[in-house]
Amino acid sequence: MAQPNKDALFPEARPAPPSSAPRFTTGILPYQAYHDFIKAGRITAALPFAENQVQPASIDLRLGPVAYRVQASFLPGNQPVMRKIDQLKMHELDLTQGAVLERGCIYIVPLLETLSLPADIAGTANPKSTTGRLDIFTRLIPDYADEFEKVKKGYKGQLYLEVSPRTFSVKVHQGVALNQLRLRRGDPPPSDAALEILNETEGLIYSSKDEKGAATIRRGLWVSIDLQGPEGDIIGYRAKHHTALIDLAKVGHYDAKEYWEPIPRNAARSLILNPGEFYILVSKEQVRVPSGFAAEMVPYDPSVGEFRIHYAGFFDPGFGYGQSGEIPGTRAVLEVRANEVPFLLEDGQVVGRLIYERLTEHPERLYGVDLKSNYQRQGLALSKHFRRD
């Protein structure tokens, strides 16, 4: 196994967190903890770690050199993932030279990263923002797993990713990151009372006029849909069918008109979601995640409707916030699919919840401040692969 170039990736001198910043024994692990885990061999990789692979409260996981087309999705249960792959494998694809993952097909990809977690550390995975905006369905699968996207405490072993493009066929290469892993110590329950206090002290919601807005907090921070049009009369985008493939290595390359149909605002400020269609919409609220917290969008909540609103659920510390709170929030871009029946959305309708969790300590890097974050000041934005003319 190749060893990462730690000198280039992890300089010895790192800025210390503020001395006044609180520290906790439980919570989401911050940026610096992932570096410590890499140095200690808790997280290893078959290739050197990439620049900016570690995020403020997560680490990107990268595709390995081969993908397996399989007959069906699965959970391994009481056996290793490779044993199930051997049973269901149809053919292999070489990702070292790039390969096309066809829309509607299911692939399992061994990832470059391997874990050897301490007994008190567990993990949760989620697609990256760009992955969700291209409607690429992904789920992390550890060996012997009985549920997707979860890494049990003390897990030691290989990681695999189920990949199923839903709308566009995509070309991927070894080393591309489609998902991310968030590690936590313990399981402190989210608290609406604590979230109320955080909102009072920091301001979690801003309006389109960059003014503090009223937050609805009930089992998390409620988020509503903007069908007025955040930047004009376009309220969102509907993916076209039967398009050309998208090479994930090409950033700012594709003409959005070839892949997306703009959705104009109507007089009723409403939209009927059609089953089988994929939409990019945006929240009415501009949300913020302060530096000592991370947030996760609940992707499917039957209490607000029969639709899925978010694939890429992680919101890192500093999202819509900045170094010291100077950014008046950022809209949440929502990747929306109706389930079984058409569903009517109306402007301002509640569509989901953000669950906030504290970090064990403040991260040494923040989203959009110290890292090259693509969506910090986003409005209604497609993935980074499309030209922004």
C-alpha cells in the first residue's frame, strides 16, 4: 500500500483553536481530528491523500481502481462485501483510465480509504453536494454491514460505495470523491432547546434581504421552498431525459441548456412534482452553521410530503457563516424527487429539517473560508460541471 506524502499534506505547525473555544467529550469530530487519525494510521489510503480531502467536519472518500456492475443492491449482513460482489457481479470496469457508469445501473466500488477506528468512534456517510445535484445515488457499505451509510464503533476494514446514476450517465475516474464520511464520538441527542439558544445568539436564518428571519424549530430547524424565484422568474430546473454523459473531471464545461429545463414561476407560485422527474430547487431561507456545529438535512420526511428533498445532507461548520459571522446565510439547494404520486408544492411550504450537532471542538478550517468551497454564496445553483454564463 502506497504511503501518503504527509509532509506536504500535514504541516507540523497548525493554528491552534481559540483558547476560549469549548471542548466536549462527545460530538462530531473536527477537521484536525481527521488529520490526527491519518497520522496515527486510523485512516489509511492506497494512494496519497488529496489536497483539501479533509473538510471542516468530514473527510471525502475516493473511488478505487475498479467498479463492479452488479445485478442488485444489497447489504452484506454476516459476510464481507466482496463475497456478495462475487455472487452478483456482472462485469468489471477499469476506473484508472476512466469508465462510464450507465444511468439506471448499479455499481459497487471499493474505496481507496480504509478505517481502523477507536472503540468509541462511529461514522455516518452522505453524498457530496455535487453528487446529489447530478442525481447520482450513492450509499456507503462497510463489510458485515446491516444498514447503509453507517460505520459502527471501532470498525476496522475496507469501505465500499454503491453508485447508481439516476438521471445522467457519468464518466468517473479513480480518485474522484462522490461521498464523504463524518465521524463522531458518542451520540449526544439533538436538542431543540439548545438550538433555540443557538439561534438567539448566532442567528441561523436570514431573509433574502439579508435580515435575520424567524426560525421555526421543532425536531430541528425547518426549511421551506422558494417558488417565488430567488434571482428572477426562474424557480428551479428539471433534468432532461436522454442527454449526453457527464465527465465528472470536467468542471465548468457543460452547457446547462443541454441537460436542464428551466422552470418559470407561475401565477400561483406552485409546482407539481411528477414521479420519475428530478428537480433542482432552493430554500426560501438563507441558513447558517456556526463554527462549533455541523448540520444534516433530513432527506425524506413523510410528515411533510411524499418526496425526497436532499441527497447530499452534510452542512459543514461555517456554511453560510464565514470566519466571524459576516455572511448572512446561504440558501440550501434541494435535490428533489417525488415518490409514487404527483405532489403539489407551494411557495413557502415546509419541505424539510436541518438537524444541528455540536463538534467536540472548533475546527481549524471552516467551510468557504479556508477551503475552496464551491457553494458558499450559492443561490439557485447547478453542479460545478456546468458553465455559469
